Amino acid sequence: MTGGIGSGKTTVANGFKTLGVPVIDADQLARELVAPGQPALAEIIAVFGKDCISRDGQLNRAHIRQEIYSDAGLKYRLEAILHPKIRQRIRTLLADIHEPYCIVVIPLLLETQQTDLVDRVLVVDTPEKEQLARVAARDSLSHNTIMAIMQTQADRGTRLQAADDIIVNNSDLASLTERILELHTQYMDISHDY
């Protein structure tokens, strides 16, 4: 599953979880990889300096965000540290899945060319105006910061073109839940063919 920032990927993933579907979330794995004491954190400090660590020893995400959106080279260096580790962890977790199917949430699925990890691409789609409003409310980021983040992601058309399945998340929770149930039924049927 993929989608732009603020599209509702977490809400959709939680909908699948309530149906008993395992969910592997690349963002959650990234947070685990940069926890204090993890090797990836030391590698990030080597690139960004000690200012990237808050007083409590955690990664200062606001500082990192500011750095990578002002210097594309730093963004690529951060990705070179994290993406291979995240990819390997996803592969390890997938090997342990025994349910008929699982959802792997990779926000940068297309940008990092990781479609080989999945059998189908589910895109959570939301109009840009709604993305902006949701992220501003959720993360208290400026319009310019949100736009900078969106510009680093695949555009809406590219995501939709790559999709095997689409959830349009521009309505109420009941409609979203209904679409999740439809896809769950479809995925259960497909899983019997494997």
C-alpha cells in the first residue's frame, strides 16, 4: 500500500488490521531502526552531526526534515542509510507471515522502486487540497514544508497509473470501511490462487 502524505494510509492500514490482516509499516520500521542504540542512528549522526539528536537521545525529526528538504544530497544519504535496512527488515517479516495475505505499507514504494516486494499495489488516493489540510492539522507544518514533502513524492497520476487497486479516501469513515471490506474479500479470493 502506498499513497501521498496525508492520504490516510494509517487509517486504511488500521482498517485491515481490524480484519485480522497483518500489516508491515515501513515508517514504523524506520522509527525502530533509528531508536537510541541502533546502528542506523550512529550512521545518521555521522552524516548530520550531533544536532540531529534531541536532549533525550532521540532522533530530532524536525531538524532532519529541515536539513533534507534544504539539501537533496543529504536526503539521498539518509535514504542510503535507511532504505536497505528497511527493505531487509520487510523481507524478514514477510517470511514469517502465515496468513492468506498481508499489507505492506511503503509510502515511497514507487520512488524507491520496491514493487518487487509486493504482488499488488494498493494506492490510497486523496485530492491534494485534502492532503494539505490533513497534514497541516496533524503535524502543524507550514504550507511550504508540506509542499516540499509532496514534491519529493511520486505525483498523484504516477501513483494511480501504478495501482492495481485504489481506495479514494475523500469521504466518511463508513465509506472507507466498506471499500476496505471489498478489497479484503477480493484479496482473500486472490490468495487462494497462490
